Amino acid sequence: MNIVIVKQGAILGALLGALIGVVALINPLMIYVLFTLCFLCAPIVMIFMKKRNMLGYLDSQQGATLGGIIGFTSTLGFFILFIPLVLIIGVIFKTYYTYGIPYFINLQSLWLFLVIIVMIAATLAMTNAVMGMATTYIYNQIEPPPPLEEGNIDIEIDEEL
């Protein structure tokens, strides 16, 4: 897989996570936001990249890797935008977000808070890796792989008797 595709997927995943972080401020939508963050970030970004011709043919392993990267960066993008917005909006409006987050953010437990964020991101990276693999599987069933060209053959067979 090309490094440019990985960078584009990571950037688009972080942007999607930031967008989801803004939508998460609406309390009734939080369950849908969490479902999207857990399972749908990788398919959304991969379908977007496929529609924009930024993504070519991928096998299942490449789809899982790209899905995991998208899931990790989207979770980090979510937390990077969601937590400051909760702290800013918590001064004006009191929601149930504003009661828990300030207790984690102090100098004594900041490292614990960062470890929790990274572990949540790693967990959601695994679920998005499975969804990325499923997305590439479905795309490979719809669109067959490109034919091998003569220069792309890895193994040559010599016929000597």
C-alpha cells in the first residue's frame, strides 16, 4: 500500500473524528455518534476515498490496515476536539459531560487520562480494522481485481525436462 494513501486516510479519519466530536455535543445524538465512531469511520472514509478515485484495488489485509489507521486517527481527532469543546461549553451550559471530564484533567491524573484515550483509540482501531476489511471484501466482490501485467509476475516457471 502506498504511503500517500495511508496519509490521506489518516487525515480524512482525523477530520471525520473532529466532525463527529462536534456532533457529539448534542446529547440525544451521542449513542449514534459512538456507534459511528466504533464501527463506521473506516467504511465512510474508504467509500469516500473510493468515490474520489483516491483508492485503488486493495486486498483484505491492506483494507484492515487502512481501516485500523483510520479508526485510530478518527478516535484521536474526536477526543482532541470534543474535550476542549466540553470544557468551553461547560462554563455556559451544564451537561453530564461537564461533570466527569474536568476531574480527569488535572496535573495528578493527566497521564492516566492520556493512557485511557490511547487505549480507547486502540480498541476502536481494531473494530474499524474489521470493518475496513469487510468494506474491501465487499468492494472486491463488486469490482474484480485488475489483471496482472507481465512485469508484475513474481514467480517465473521454467519448463525444463
